Amino acid sequence: MPIAPLFAASPILVGAALAAAALAVLVNWVIYRHARAMTHFVRGPAPEPAGQSLRFKLRRALCGATIPRRENQTTPADFGLSYEAHEFPGAVGRLAAWHIPHPRRDGLVLLFHGYHGCKSHVLREAQAFHEMGYACFLIDFPGCGDSDGHATTIGRRESLDVARTVAHVRERWGDERLVLFGVSMGGAAILRAVAAHRVAPAAIIVECPFDRLVNAVAARCRLVRVPAFPTAHLLVLWGGLRLGFNGFRHNPAEYARGVRCPVLLMNGTRDPKATCDQIEAIRANLAGDKAVHYFEGLEHESYVAKRPEEWKQQVRRFLLGESEVAALKAS
């Protein structure tokens, strides 16, 4: 084969390689910026312009949308509940919490909110638990509500805050019967806290948790009509690197193998973010007693707000069964 054509083509090949490398760098830079935007909450961001100019849209496409920090707009008092505020050290700063006492106090339920939420988002659940005879303790994860910080690790580092919360409650109220309740990211944080940080509650109730972080991110990509592959994998890669953890190993389905206390999983049958298949993956790996309930037709939302009687029935049945099991083991 003549050598001359190869030399003639080499500038074209080199140019193509440089263009491909430049495109790869640009794509990864954009993904990195979006990963930061998704895990970084901003207090009091400037409102989006009404017209949304081309410059604004281009900046949002390249850097991601600014996510405002969630603030607590309601308190337990708005639900007719007396409470006291607590503050204690978390993994990255001060954690803010509400304690809702109960005169009968069958136990204490610790409630953990989901991604881009705050403790006021689980007040309906707290009210329902209180009606069942339980005291409640609600916290704001870092970057949310009244707690310090500005970033989230989607339940990875928040699992340490679950452990710190349990330690704070144990220090204040001793050997209390503890039930951990978590929504979405809060549920993932609970499962990791039990598996990795030796938190030992009497029981766990988890709503709409994801089985693997990459699946949770892929679901959100599909919701905004962005190709899940390779976008989700790159978001998990850069988001984890930015925050100092391996996002591909943040998998509640794997944490479930180390959970031996009774667990109630609940999910909506039409949830596009945490599908029934993901719930089943978690259930299959749970090492202890487990129960699952699906809310027909519901999505990624508050089940107690939409189906209060159905929710209370399932939770009450689970808690009564769990207390009976505990009594048998103690006898």
C-alpha cells in the first residue's frame, strides 16, 4: 500500500481526534456542572426571568438549573401539635430538629425527609404517628430547612446524620423503642445507617426508596427527556467525585442485606422515580421480617396525604405486628 495517502490523511485523522477529544471534554464539563447544580441548594436565589432570554436558556443548558433551598413553611403547631426545637452536631455542621412529645409514648418515631425537602414535608406523617400514640422527632438534612450546609449526597453522607440523630435521641431519652421512617432519599439514608453505621432501631418504615443511585438518576433523566445512558452514569461519576464518594456503590438494595430488623416498604404503582421493580430488589435482599404495600395509581408523593386511611391501616398493622414480635423475643 502506498504510504503517501496515509500521510495525506493524517491531518484529517488528527483533526478528527482533536475534535472528538474537545467534544468529550465539553460534554463532561457540562455534566459536571449539572451534577453540581443537582446536589447544591441555594438560599434565596434570584427569581427566573419571565421571558427567559436565549442567554438564560443557554446558561441553564450548560450549567444546570439553580435549585432553591427548601425552607420550613409550616411547623407542628400548624397541625395542632406542641413541640420543642433541637440542635445538635451532624456530619457537616449543625442539624435542626423538632421533637413532638406524646403523653402515652408507645415509642419514638424519627422522620427523615426526601431529596430537596425539609422536615415540614413529613409533618402529615408525624401527625398520623402521633395519633397512633408515638412521639416524633423530625430533622432537616444538611442544606435543607434550618440545618447547616448547602449540599446533598442523596443519602450517602446523610446516613451519618441518621446515626447522629439516633445517638442524640438515645442520649436524651435513653432506651426508647425507636422506629425510623424515611421518604425516598431519607429511606436510602436509613438503610445505609443500619447497614454501615450499626444503627439498631426496633423497626423501619420506608417510602419510595431507590434501589441504586444510578437508577434514580436515570429515572430523572427520562422525566426530562434526556438519554439515561450515558448521562446518568456521568452524573453519578462526577457528582460522587465532587462530593467525595463513589456514587456507583451507593445502593440501598445492597444495604438491605445488612438490615435485620422488621421493615415495611411502601410505594406507588405509578411511581416513575422509584419503580416497583426497585422496591422488589430491596425487599429481596432484606435479611429480617419484611412487608410491602403498594398504593394503586399513586406516584412519587405523600401517601398519607392522598390515602390517609389506607396508609394508617398499613402502618398500624405493621407496628402492632412488630411490637408483638418484640414482646415474644423478650419473653
